[in-house]
Amino acid sequence: MASSMQNNRVSPPGYCVCCRTCNMWCWRAFKWLPVLLIVSIVTWSYYAYVIQLCIFTIESTVQQCIYLVLYHILLIMFAWSYWRTIFADIKPIPEKYKLPEAELEKLLSAETEDAQRTILENFAKDLPIVTRTMSGSVRYCNRCVLVKPDRAHHCSICSRCVLKMDHHCPWVNNCVCFHNYKFFMLFLGYALLYCLFIMSTCLPYFIRFWKGDFGMSGSAGRYHIVFAFFVALMFAISLGSLFGYHCYLVAHNRTTLEAFRAPMFRGGADKNGFSMGAYNNFKEVFGNSPNKWVVPVFTSLGDGCEYPVRREHQLQTFSAPQDALGYDSMGITRSSFGDGIVYPLPQQDEDTESLLSSERWDRWGERARPFDERESSSFDEL
């Protein structure tokens, strides 16, 4: 009942259901425009490269075959990765993080901020979380009515909390997060290789055009080849910087949001709190099977809710014997999930610190209620 009260919004007079539905579908269609732009550019590049360059311009059959084979391999891997990034199955937060109706009623009826914090603390004491808000409270989403798992954040564009959210990318019309981060990295990598390949193979013909001895003086096909070189060069520069930045994030086990504002643990902010070394960080995203690293199939380790942390940030949330779990050389325990990744030793300790400062309890109003009556804006992280 309380959750339904929270989700009710008062519509302005004259704002009919049809208008709201029309606006919703217009907004959904508008969000696909960047994706359609990318698809259009790739479609045109296929015509410029395959038809105008390989078929009409290159005279050597061997060179044509080599170029066409390499081009189509890169195109298939690029398109496959892009498809998986866009249409990845972004799974919801597990039910155990959502407040039951009884707990929600108590939270809504609490008169003081301390009472609200106590209710959330009691509910979250058995959850495997190690990060808090900067006020020292449990990270809680008042829109999704749940305690946020570590590294999860609410995206107002997707209208949901997302596991290990990196950012919302308009070019894929989706959140880049735990479930598709590997696909996103492969998409950037193959897109960069695709652009570099087109640029390098079109370069000799661009030089000939620049010198004025390009053939087909009466044909417009040569302009497609020259434009393909410039477009590939432009995208290669932007993709190179973006791919390099995300390689840095993978090596240090950070998301884009965590790069802007470091996670907070019991000892304070630690931008390397989730870092287990470059190789282990890489395997956390790409998995343990080297033969699947370059293939856009899901191989990331873990479940998106729990992550390995350094020993000083470990937290106990259930009463398992410590000697039964055991430590490794880095002071980290291995879980029983069977996925090969190391997870934080569960310890019951509520003296953890905050993750992000924007989740402030005073925005709940005079009664310090956990839900705003107004719509929230932007991502709740920044």
C-alpha cells in the first residue's frame, strides 16, 4: 500500500492518458535516434568500402579477396558486439534487497531520521554490502524501494536501479553495467579496429586523390572512398580515446561513476577499493576462458551484487565460521559460487562509510520520509 502511494503522481489538469502515452512513445522513439545514426553510417561505409573501393577501384583479385575477408570479419564482430550491448538482458536487483511491505510501512511511519536509519540498518544487516552513503547510512533507493547492492545506482533514464552501473550510453540506448560491460568493451575495440582498417586501406587512394592522379575522373565513387577515409579517421580518434579510458578503468576495476567519485568504505574513500590487480580485474570483466575473451558472449565473473574487496574493507553480514571460509594470500576469501572469483569475507560490521554524497536523508522532507513526492532527476550518483 505504501509503495503504491509512493508511486502515485498527481497529473496536471487536462493531462489525459492519451497524451501521456503519446509522450512516452515519442520519447522512446527519440532515444533510438543515436543508434539509427550509427547504423546508417555503418551501412554507408559498407557501400563505400565494398562496392566503391573493393569492387570498382581495386584491380587485383587477390587484394580484393584479402580486403573483403578481413573487412567482413571485423564488421561481423563489431555488429555482434554492438547488438549484444544494446539488447543485453539487464536483470533486476534481486528480491532480497527490496523492502517487504511491513518494513516499508515502518519506514514510512518513522518520525525521526535515526529511526529510519535503524530500520534500514536492521534490514540490511544480513545483506552482503560494504559501502554506505557519505552520511554513514545504508544506500537506499527511494524510487525502487530497495537497499542498493555495492556499485549499483539508479538510472533515471531507465527508471530502475542497475547493477554495477558505469553510465547510461545514448549511442547504445542502454545502461552500460555489469550485464553488458564486456560487450561494450568489445564494441569499442572492434569499432576502433574497423575504423583503423578502413582508414589504412583507403589511405593510398586518398593520397592519389590528393595528388590528382586518382582514376575514375567522371565517377562520384572516388568521393565515397575519400569521405570514408575522413569519417574513419574522425571516429578512430574519438573511439581510441574512449577505448583507452575504459581499458584504464578495467585495469583498476572502476566504473565511470567511481572514477568521478571514489567509493567510500569504513576507512574512507578508496578509489582502488575493488581493485584486485590488473589481471584479476581483467578476468572479472572478461572471465577465466581466454578463448572467449574476444567473443561477445557473457563470461563476466560473479553475480553483479558482490565484488572482491581489499582486506581492510571486508565486511561480515552472516554468521559463517571464518576458519571454514579461509583466507588467500591477499586476505580475501573465496566464495562457494564456483565462478573462480574472490568475494569479500562476510563480517557483521555497521561501521562502514559512504559511497556517494547526493543521497542525503534531509531530502526526505520535514518528517524525513524515505520517498520524495516529486520526480527525481538525473542519475542519483552525480
